[in-house]
Amino acid sequence: MSNLLIKNGSVVFPHGVVKTDIVVENGVIAGFARTSALRGAEIIDAVGLLVFPGFVDEHVHFREPGYESKEDFQSGSAAAAAGGVTTVLEMPNTSPPVVDVKELRRKAEIVKNKSFVDYALYGVLNDENIDEIDELYEAGAVGFKAFLGPTTGDIATPSDATLFEALTKSAKKQYTIGFHCENRNLVHYFEQKARQQPVSPLSHLYSRPAICEVDSVRKINYFAAKTGGNVLIVHLSSGEAVDYLQNEKSPSVTVETCPHYLLLDSTAYEKHGTLMKVNPPIRFPEDRSKLVEAVQLGLITNIGSDHAPHTLEEKQRPVLEAPAGMIGVELMGPLLVDAALKGIIPITKISEILAANSARTFGLYPKKGGLTIGSDGDFAIFDPRTPDTIHSSRLHSKQKFTPFDGYEVSATLRYTILRGEVIYRDGKLIDNRIGQWVKH
């Protein structure tokens, strides 16, 4: 375990920015003042730098096992480390999906010793495994994912009875269930209508209008209110859903969005085409504005990248045939830090929405996402004096194409630190795969 002294940094706590030193002993934060007794410590002089807790990406698809041509745990976790992310929560729609304890343990064994960052593993929720989810949680699943709309792997949508039962169990056991909120039947209806119209870069957006999302959000929010189950609505995309949740959100519902919904809108489809195709779709400028405001006001408290790679050959198919998803785990931190430095959100909110809140949602705080004594010594350290430009060729995922290629950001990531070990320094990934399976 590593000893580390980060001195002279501007440490970004959720309550304010404090110029202080951080002492890490045996991989955990031991204090916030220099000590001469810290033997064998690496010293990082962080004068002029912003020190954040290591980011927690609650929403990644690293595609292993089953879809390694798109991404695998080694390449995906390398991208995480190069973006200031020190913990990822990996989705269960791999092949086979994580439906029971056997598949959870099999997946954990497959990815063991491959990850540059710490990781947690979701289980899937469907009609067949509703009686096993408590056991799956006890075996180490960090939470569960329910796909209400069609997605990669074509995971079946749970019945309403299963959803209600799962949320009842959630209230008792206090685990979180993440919901991809799109009504599958409405998606099918609007996709068929879109295929009957002239194809354009906006066809995917028209094939999944906001009603598909809002209908599912309303149902899950109501089920949460009735059961007290812990709900995470993932990748919220529409202003209409924001309007509804502002007035009706159940206390046990948490809301996530993604950087691409905050920074891109329909005006960019002509330029980027299927590189922007994600589910649910990136929508109109007024949707983007409402999502940004929802983050500013605290209705949306969590950010996940929804890192979901596909091959370039797949993404170059016609717009209605190309798969949905884009890379994001390496870009989430730089893009949101840039947004904060530009005054779109307070800089202190970065430590909440990219670290503490995600860790809390899944029972990992303060070990992960915290800047407290006893928290893991995980940090993302940025230099706000040095702007940077995102270049696809420098990215670490297997699939390096992104609509953010050429995007200028206001700060450069200098260090990513995991449990006191530097795993990324000044543009170079340290080839030391020390990532561990993190359990609640």
C-alpha cells in the first residue's frame, strides 16, 4: 500500500475549495496537514492545481465478456484512468448477462487483474431472476439495471409485477436499481413511423421522441413512491422529463444525466451523424438547457458517462441501422471540469456530481468518492492554467472516434491516483493494473 503527500494543492471539497496538503498512508487519506513522519512517501507538488476526489463513473459498458471487439476491461479501464476516473460501475448487459451469482462470479474472474481502476459490477433485473436478486446483491453486485427499452444485448423488459416486487425488495435491502427509461412499445411504434419517412441525420431522434422516456419515468417514479425502493433514473435526456420530476420526484428517486446531453443538441447531428447516436437520443437545444439548469439546481445530482463503444464499421451503417452508443469514460471528467471553469456549474459541484453522489447512491461512500479521513486515496488532479484539446487519436478506448474530437477544454489532467498510487501522469498511463473489485 502506498504513502503519498500532495502538497500546496487547491482541494475541491463539496463545501468549498481549500488550499491544503493531503496525506495518504497505506492507500487511504490519513490527514490534511504535512507530517515529517510520513516515510517513503511520494511527494506531488500541486501548487496551482485543482485536486478532486477520484471520479466515480456509475455507468460504463466495458463489453467484456461477449463484445470484446467493441471494448474490453483493459482498454476501457485504461480510458477511465486517463480521464481521472478511479472507480467504474460496469453494466450487466454483457454476453451472457449478469443474471445470477454464477454469472457475477464468472465475470469477476474474467476481468480480474485486467483493470487499471477499481470497479463494481451490476446485476441485471428481469422476470426470470426476481427471486434471486437479494442473493445476487449479497454476493457482491453493487446494484441492478432494468432495461425498459431495447438496448445492446436486447435484454428483456421486466413486467410491471417484477418491477414492483424488485422495488419492494430494494426498500428492505437498500440497494439501488438503475432504470433505462424508455417505453419499449412506444419505441417500436415510433421507429416504424420513422422508417416510413425520408431518412435524415435526425431520424433516430424522431424514432424515440420524449414521450417514450417521460412515460417510463412517470411509471418508475410512481412505483418508487409506492414502495420506497431506491431508484436511479439513468441518462435523462428530455426537458419534459425534467419538468415532470421538478414537481413530482419521489424522495427515493435519484436522477442521472450524461455529458453528451449537457453539451450537444440536435443542431450537431448534421456534422456528426451516427457518432451522436445514443439511447435515449440527444435532443433539442431547449432540452439541453433544461438539463443544464436541472444540474445547477440540484434536481439532477449524478453524472455518468454511459460509455458504450461500438466499432467504426458498425457506426458507419445507415442511421436507423447503426447501433446506439458512444465512448465517454475518458472525456467525462475533462468536459465537466471545463464546464465548471467556464462558470456553467460551480467548481465544488464537480466533487459531488462526479464522485460523492454516485458513491453514495450505491453504498460505496465514503470509501469511494470522498475527501475524508479514511477514504481511499483516489484523486483526479487538473491544471486549470493549461488548456487542452481532445484528440481522438490520443484516447485509450479501442474505439477512438467521438463527436468531441477537436473540443477545447480549459484544464489538463495531470494526475490520476488510485489508493495512493499514481496511475496516470502528464499524458502517460502507468502500466500497472492494480484495480480491485469493490463491493458495498
